[in-house]
Amino acid sequence: MSDIIRHQGMAYILATSPRLETRTLTLKDGDSFAVLDRYGDTTPIGRGEQGVYHRGTRVLSHHEFRLDRQRPLLLSSTVHERNAFIAVDLTNPDIQLDDGTLLKRGSIHIFRTLFLLDGAFHCRTRLQNFGERVVDTELSYLFDADFADVFEVRGMTRAARGERQVERSGEGITLTYTGLDGVIRSARVTFSQAPTSLDGNAARFSLSLAPGHVIEQFHLAAFTPDHAEQPSAASFDLCQRTLVDRLQFPAACRVTSVNDQFNHWVARSTADLAMLVTQMPDGPYPYAGVPWFSTVFGRDGLISAMQLLWIEPAIAKGVLTILAASQAESVDPTRDAEPGKILHEARYGEMANLGEVPFSRYYGSADATPLFIMLAAAYAERTGDDALLQRIWPNILAALNWIDRHGDVDGDGFVEYIRRRPEGLINQGWKDSDDSISHADGSLAEGAIALCEVQAYVFAAKRGAARLARHFGDHDLSQRLEDQAETLRRKFEHAFWVESLGTYALALDGAKHPCRVVASNAGHALFCGIASHERAKRVAATLLAEPMFSGWGVRTLGKKEKRYNPMSYHNGSVWPHDNAMIGAGLAQYGIMGGVQSIFSGIFDSALSVDLLRLPELFCGFDRQNGQGPTLYPVACIPQAWASGAAFMLLQASLGLTLRARPARIIFDRPCLPAFLPSIDLMDIRVDGSRADLRLSRHPSGCVTVEVLARDGEVEVRVLM
């Protein structure tokens, strides 16, 4: 197992056994999340990632409900529409009672409600007897905590672990772990009434249920030492109301259409983003995804903020503020850090604290730094928020300095990466598995690698920074940045274009040999505007042709390539966020037919998965009539930038841009896919003004924009 981890790098996640449950139920609040089975339990069998986690550690590995020491029969389970809680309906199986009679299945209804709030896992169990006789039975809860670091759950092995203790009292049970990092982690389980017995890690309650009788019981597992709340009906209801109110996505703009399925997709994406967006001291930040990436990731947060910028710029403000505060200030090879570099990820678990993994504060990302500048420039255009931009201007200048001084490893004018720490990421673009960057013969690229999309990000970053410098009155810097961007554009076109493939090379290796494979990365060149119009059309045709387009979306790698594997992480799979960025790139060049193909494929994918919740990725097999996409075994669900894909694709389809100076809502060659005859954008806001808009597709294919209401001086402009 450890050999696999060393071979595959830190991005690899072990899948050592098949899933016994294909569907899990997910909760998240702050730095806590839960992955439960359909019963609302986490059991020692089934998916290895099941459990309740707090700050990177699994604080409940076993949490299971039993009736008369048997697992009840599942009736149904669901996640609340805002992800506030999980609701589970159960009933008793056929039970042979002590007096020899049979308690028939379906006599007792069991309703469970579970949620996370402020470092505690809250549970309510309600039982009602629908039978004709008194039932004496036993209700029990089984608990355990392995206090596994999330990287252990992912498959890593450790030479040593800390000490675990169990303490039982009349109030409940406390599971404690003293880590090798000196941090004490605990799960204190308390009940609304004292258990009849505490046997091992099982709390048992003897109950007598008369016909029609209802019994409610409450318990909670607290993961913070200062959590003193006693479980009760009143406290449970108050906490539940608090959570429902908290899980409101802050966006004022409401997106509705005549297509209920599309509305449900948007509602689910909105709810998932509301759950993943974590309120931090410096603002909101979208954690990347559950279970593996429920923390701050630079790249993921920046791209998610871009996807949501038109609908809610407060997310971008939080991301920019938080990443500026954590920007590297010195060279630290153990963290792949250099001055001006933007954070890749931050972790809080025992293994990160001890340095067993380098991710406590890790900077191994070649793309987060230019993406930071890109987001800052886009945020300025969208909001006109000079106060924030002036505050982070030194961070933007430091990021530009990193691009020129440290990012360009060999001084050839391109930004490359090479890991400094052996345990760090081998590949440091968004395709960060160790086998994702290869040549046409299948051999892996070596040396300092210059990714196609990273050069495009740098191009867009320098042009965006030039606009900011001009706005702040530094015209000399603005001109230098424009000149640098143009120089990079020419060098990029010369070094990366592969005429025989009709696309840009995936990367240049350390010897400056191009990786001549067809990959989705080239679509990001369109997203950033670095491609010429003629070559953009060629790239679009290549990406939308059968070897790359599965019917569900654009694959990460073409079917004709040596390393193509539709079940791989980055070599033939389909990623919603990747497709959304490609769609946005196609829209910039007016290739609206391609936008509609991608938008329709991703929408159809959402219709085919549970809860209309797009996963991090799915397999890249060809679309088959009557079948949905093939799921990837260890994908994060939900994932922030997968949820944000709906909003970026809609923006691309509408050719929508919002500008604060002056306040404008611009639609550039808007179009609507076949599944959207019309759409309403209600309460869309720009610089203190607002408007309600309706866009409708006519039989000719043209889209009209109707202003239903307007407050303020905002101009609505349609370009055809």
C-alpha cells in the first residue's frame, strides 16, 4: 500500500475494495463534515471514507443505530434541500420477542434527523408504535473513533500513532486521542437521558412503547472541548433552525427558467456551494470538496470564485483576502514556497502538523499565482471595489514578481514547475496526478514542466494587472505588462502549437520538447484569450470531435493517446469545471455552437446522477443511449468547482459580462440551449443598481432580452 502511495504521489487516493453502498449522504459545517450511508450510519464495512471528520481527523469512524440489537429496515433517506440535515425513515424487521411472539415488520416507525453545527454532530431519533400491542424493546447506539488522519483514510500508512482512551460515565462516553503532535482530539457523546447501560462502546436504552406512543431521544457528539450543550428537544430545534438559516447562499441574483429540471440543478448547485463556502475570519471561502479536499485550496477557491463572480462577488472578495494573507514571503523548499507564491492548500491534521505530509501550508501549485491576479482583475471590473484592490495591490505585485523571478525556472519566458520536496506533488497544475503529463509515446514528461494552461493564465494575469495598474495611475507598469503579455503570446503560439493535431501541446518538458497529445488543457488557452482566432477555431473543432467529446463532455485526454484510460483521474475522464472553463473560452471567440454542446452534455450528466449533484469527475466512456455517465470510484461529491460549473456555463451561453465602471450588464451574442426556451435573472446587481431580466429564445434561434424591472443607472446592452 505504501509503495502505491510513493509511486502515485500525494494526489493518489486508494480504492482497495468495491463500494457496498453506491450512494452516501454528506453533511458539512465549518471544519466538520460527515459521509454517512443511507441509514445515516457510518459502519466498519462499506466505503472506507465513511465517518464524521473535524479539522482533518476522523472523529467518529463508527456511529450506528440498532433496534433490539438488529439493524432496522430502510424505508427512505434524503438530504434536506439546503443540505441542512439528513432525514432517514426506518422500520423494524421481523423480530422474535422474548415471549415467543413475532413483532411483525412495519410495526414501529423510526425517524432519524442528523446534522452538523459548530463542531458537534446532532442526532434525533423518534419512534412511534403503529402496532396493536405494547412493545418492550431496546434501542442502542454503537460508537467508535479511530482518529485517523484524512491522509490515512486516503491510503497512507504511518510508522507510529498516538494514544487513544475511552472514558464512560452516566452522561455518556468520551473517546480521546492524544496525537504525536501533542494535540488532544476527542468525541464526547452525551444523551438527553441516561443510558440503561454503557456496554463497551454501545449505549443501550430499554423502552416500552404503547400503541400510538411516540418517544424522542437526542444525542450529540462534540468535537471541541468547550462544547457544553446538553442535548434536548429545545436545543436540537434551535440548532436546526440556526443551521437552516445559515445555509443561505448569499447571492442576491435568482436564476429560474421554465425547465423544472434545470431549476432543480441550479438549486442543488446553489445549496452545495452554500454548504462548501466556509465563513473564515477574513471572509467566505469555498472549501474544495468532500471528503478529500474539505479545506482551503488556492486553485479550487480561485476558479470557484470566477465561476460565481457574476452572481455573487463576495465569494471572490473572501478568496482574494484569504489568499493574500497566506501568500508566501520566503523560500522554503519543504513547502515548495517562494516569495509571492499563492497557497496551494492548508491542512490541520496530525500528519500535516508533524510534517509527515507537506500540506500544513503547501505552495506546490504553478497556476494559483496567476489565477490570483486574474481573479483580482475580474473582481475589479465586476465591482469597482478600489478599497480591496488597493489593499491587495502589494500582493498582486509580489505575485507578478514570482511569475518573472521564481516561476520561470530556466529563464525562457515560460512559467514552469519542479517540486522541491520529494513528498510534494510531482505535477503542479490542476491535473496533479503523477501520470497526467505525457508525450505521444506515453512516456512521462520530466524536468521543469511548462503547462499549456499556465502560460495562458500568465498571459491573462499580466493583461489584467495592466488594467489595474492603469486604473491606479501607473501607466509605465501598465505598458510593460501589456508588452510582456504580447511577447508571451507570440512565444506561446510558436512553441506550443502543433499543426498536425490542430491544438496546442499539453506542455513543454524540461528539454523544451512539446508533449504532442490532444488534451483539454488547450481549452483553457481559449478561456484566457491567448489563442489567435483562427487557432481557437481549430482547437474548438479538435475538442468537440469524437476522440475528445464523450457526449457528456470534453475528456481530459483524447481516445487516440497512449495513456488514454476513461477510468483514470486525468487521462480520459470528464471534469465539469474543466468543461465549464472550456465553454467560457469558446464563448469568448463566438463559438456558441460548441458552448451549447458542452452545456447540454453537462446538464444531461447532472440529470443522470443522484440529487442532480455533479461529482468532481466521472469516467470518459462514450455516451450510450438510455444510460447515464459512468461514475468514478473515489470522486469528491459535492465539489465546489463542479457545483459552480452550472453558473459558468450559463454565463458563457448568455455571453454575459457585468461591469461596474459604468454599471453595465452586457450580453454578447446570447444564445440558449434547446432545454432552455427562456430564463429569468432576477435581482441581478451591479454597483448599487439592480435589474430583473428575461431572456427568451425565438424560433429563429435569436435571443431577446426583456427588462422586467430596473432600479438605478445600470445599462443593459445586447451585442449581436
